[in-house]
Amino acid sequence: MRSSHDLVIVGMGSAGIAAAELAAALGLDVVAVERGRIGGDCLWTGCVPSKALLASARTAHQIRTAEVMGLTAAEPGIDPARVWARIRSVQAGIAATDDNRERFEAMGVEVVEGTATLTGPRTVSVGGRELDTRFVLLCTGSRTSVPPIAGLSEAGFVSSETLFALAEIPRSFVIIGGGPVAVELAQGFSRLGIRVVLLELLPRLLAREEPELAELLTAVLQREGVEIHVGAAAERVSIEDGLKVVSGTKDGAPFRVAAEELLVAAGRTPRVEGLRLEEVGVEVGRGGVRVDRRLRTSVPSIYAAGDVAGRFLFTHSAAYEATIAVRNMFLPGSSRVPELVPWCTFTDPELAHAGLTVAEARERFGADRVRVRRIDLARSDRARADGTTEGAILLVTVRERVVGAHVLGPAAGELIHELALLVRERRKLLDLGSLIHAYPTYSTSVNLLVAEAAYERARRWGWLARRRR
């Protein structure tokens, strides 16, 4: 059975959903193929369940530390099974409203369940059905990378893909990895009374972040009870007395840690298996499907967006890329995907990032041209009132033009966007001077940085001021 369409979307996660919505709005004939559940990793194994977990953990932490707010602190009654049940309820609510098949079919998108295989530049096979199409958009996402550790597979482990389906919640975890997923879950578990040991091969956690702020966050995690080992190479996993034991070396010395369960959070691998991409001429590298700045693969009728294309492994980036891909397929002209993508690690405090780190800016522009402007949250009246003064805003500038912004603090993920706009538009910090920020907010701290820059300029031009004779 053959049929002809404008677009076949392979995968209905964050990228596929955004692509389907835009293509439907353009009145195109669209088929979306999904082998699992609509919503992809974001809804079922990533953003949504992890943030629901962190919300419960934050509440437990607030109860436990209420003394700092002049209230009576107490040890919260924590039932992990009820927390997991709430997570599944949140997922079900989203699945029943935003990410359900009927919603897309009402838009005019045909949703096909099954595993897609590319049989040509313009043909996709699903369950014995051959789909002819003008364009194909690959949105197959990524999966957990499993490090080559002896005994790991035999001992068994969980990842973000299986964690939230657990019937029984372990009382302790060893987490292998030190990126955003690892540190978010480590803090969440610890606040819920689950013992956590975190192992990171690199010299520090969150290697892509501004080191100073990453170190401050690491100290917060340690203070809350997370046992952290950096520079730790996990070499073997075994089972002893019912516990899973990880052994290896740290700073040249042997180490052993044990817990009821292992969580692997050591990166992501693009999902390309089974698509037969090479057979139709699509180039694939270690980072995923190779695309140009317009998200077109080596086959002009085939595009890729999101994790499978390996640019930025974030939900928001995937959705944005997918809409750019559809725009480039069907509308006049062309658009390129931006190199600037802000992101946030949703610990407490949050750690947000846009643009270059200090080291990256110095390497690109020269150390003598780079200036760092920094302000501690302890100077924020709102942070003082909220009792959340741990954190800072750090701006990286070149001749006062902002090229990087990094925020550690409450709602840093909300605060980063106006700073990201400065980076994208190649604007100077003083350009924010004409924008009045509501008081008292955390963003008022940005105004304090603007004021410092303005006062420096005023001192240079003070000789022009009219003085009393």
C-alpha cells in the first residue's frame, strides 16, 4: 500500500511535535511516525518527571530548613512511592491534553504507530506500509550512553529512561556521571532521604559551566549530604551482600562505593539504529546525523532536528530546530539555526548559561580584551528577603559587549533570557540602562551591574558636569 505526502516526521518527541504543529498550520499533508509514546524523552523520561521529582524534593527541603524563615522546622514524612505516583500523575495529565494522538489528528496530522525505516530519499516504510513523501524529517532523539565498565550490564542499572517506572524505590544510589541530569537527580534524591554517591570522571562537575559557579553549586550539594567524587574512574561493578559495588581509581588510589542501585547518567547517544540511513546516503557521525546550518542532511530531501542531529541536546533546542527545518522545506528563502542556545540546570539554586564562559572568551578574543562583571546574590534585596543569597550573576564582556552570561540563583532559568538577548544581539551591558526593572526582583541585580558600568563611565566624563561657580 503506497500513499503520497508532503512530509513524514519520524519521531514524536519535542522536535516532532513542534514540526507537526507548524506543518499542520501550513496546511500540509503530514504523517507522523512514532514507535513508542507521543511526547518522547521530555515527557516520559526527562524534563517532566525530573522536574516533578525536584518539586517534591524542594518542598521536603523547605520543611526541613524552615528555621531559617523563622518557622519551626520538622523532618518531613517522605514516602518515595507517593512521590513517584505524583510524577506519573503529572505525566498522565500532559499526555491526556497536550501530547495525545487525538489532538494531532484534529489538526490534520496522521499519526502512525510503528518503527520507521528509510527505503529511499523520499520513501519511508512503516509496518508494511510505504509512504511516499516530498520531505522526511528525522526527530528520533537520543538514548542513554552506557559506559564500558566491566560487570555493569551483569549487575544491572537504571537510567533516566527506566528510573521513573520503578515499582520500588531504592534507599541508596550510586550515580555515574556529573552532568546536568546527574546533579539534578542527586540533589532530588538526597532531599527525599535517599543516600547518594556521585562519581564523575572529570576533575569537576558540570564541565560545560562557568567553573566558579559550578564549584559553588557543588558545595551546596555536598552540604546537603551528596557524597561527590570527581576524578573518579569507575572500572568494575560487582554485587556483594545484596548491594551493587562500584570500584575503580581516584587520584591514582583505589576506591569502592556501594548502594542498592546504580544510575547511569553519563551522556546521550543519538538514536539512528534501524533507520538504514547510510543505505539511502545520509551521513552519520559520532555526534549523530550530520546536518548543515539549515538542518538538511547529505540527502536534500531529508532533514534532521533535535538530539539525533547532535547539536544541543535540549528540549527547547529540539523544538526550535524542528520549526526551522519545516520552514526551510516549505517556505521561500531559508533560515539558519542559531549558534546561541541558552540552557539551565534545574538544581536549587538553578545554574543558567548563555554564550561563552570566561575561558572561552579569553581564548577567542584574548585575555586582555575580556572583562568579567560579577555580583553576588547577597547584594540582592529580594534574595535577602527570601533567604536565598547563595549564588551570583557573572557577565563576560569584550569592550563592554556581553558575550557570555552565567547565573546561579533562584529562577536563574527565567533570568537568563534577557541576558541571552544581549549576547545574541551583540549589545553592551549599558543598553539595559534604559529598561526599568521591577523591584524587588532577582533581575534587579542585573540593574546593579548596569549601574556599576554607568558610574564608571560617569567618572570618566565627570569633567563635563555643570558645577556651581
